[in-house]
Amino acid sequence: MNNFNKNIFIILIFIAGIWSFISGQFIVSTVLFAAAAIYSNIVMRVSVKS
């Protein structure tokens, strides 16, 4: 998976988190925001090491 696809995946998770926050599903939005943050950090660490 190249960096563009990884960035799109992170953006989609973040937008889903915003959408679930707006619709009142706070636990789901928290999980999605955490997943986006963790995955983003993993992607950045791999790109820095390369």
C-alpha cells in the first residue's frame, strides 16, 4: 500500500469519526479517532525509518 492509499484510509476513518460524533455515537467516534491517530503514527514511523 503506497502513501497515498494510506493517507486516504486515515482521512476516511477520521471523517467517519466526525460523522459518528455528529450523530451522537460518542463511543464509536472515540474508537475511530483513536484508530486514525494510532494508524497515522504507525505510518509516520515506517516512513521515517525508510
